[in-house]
Amino acid sequence: MRRMHLWPAVLLAAAGAIILGCGDQTPLGVTPRAQTPHSDLIGGVVAPAGLLTCQPLPYQSTTQTIGPDGGTIQIGAHSLLIPAGALASPTTITAVVAPGTVNAVQFEPAGLQFQQTAYLTMSYANCNLLGSLAPKRIAYTTDDLQILAYLRTVDDPIAQQVTGELYHFSEYAIAW
């Protein structure tokens, strides 16, 4: 009969251990360190990192005025879609593609902020993909093409272009 009385206590102890084991083990007042997913294990081994190497595109410059109704700027093989409401007033925009081994676009006026997300689509049809199926991204870069951050992007490998969300003007380039 004693065995029957121990079962509830054993079950209660086991349930308590499971519940406590699944909880946050961080002491009060201590900020937990951010956990990063290990996707870099795949990307670091299978795919190259950094900016794509491409055949140089010819120099191109386009200047266009876009107002509150929005519009699209075509700059060579790349385009910028500015939706209605993204700009409060008509703004003269210049986009430049300079020749080089990286597909990069520079926009002016520098620092222009959008009130709604704009979408930059860049082609990588002239780039060396090294046989990799790794998704391409658009990187926000310095003038000397150092990567500062990556935009949220969608890669279309069939069309060989990538589209990223743009919130301000600067220089952007295609990266792995």
C-alpha cells in the first residue's frame, strides 16, 4: 500500500523537474545573450560571402523627379519603385551605376528618407555565381563598398534579380 501513496509524489516531482527544466535559467536582473541561428554553418561552408563578382556594366546615370504619387526609376538593368505616399513632395532623384566588378547603385540626394518602403530591384545576370544556389541579397555599403548591413530581400534566381526593401538613399550592391 505504501507504493500507491508514493506514485503521486513521484509524478509531482517529475512534473516539477520538467517544468523547471524548460523555464528560463537566466538569473533575475541578468540580460540573456542573444541566440543566433546556425544558418552560417550552411552559408559559410557551401556559399561564398560578401559582394558578388560581376562583369562590369557600362556607366549609367538617370535623373528623374518623383512626387507623392510615386513612380519607378530605371537605371540600366536595375530599377527603384517608389510607392505613392513615400515622398511628401516632388523630389529630384539621381541614380548612378558606375563600372566595376560589383553591381552597385548610388542614389542621391544622400540620406533621403522614405515615408513608406521603396523597393530596389537589382540584376545579377552579369555576375559569376560560382555554381552556387545560395540566395543573393542587397547590401547597404559605404562609398568604398564595405558592407554595413543587408536589406530584407527576395531573390528570384530564374530572373537573376534580387529585390530589397529600401528606407533611405545611400549606396547598395548585390551580395551573397
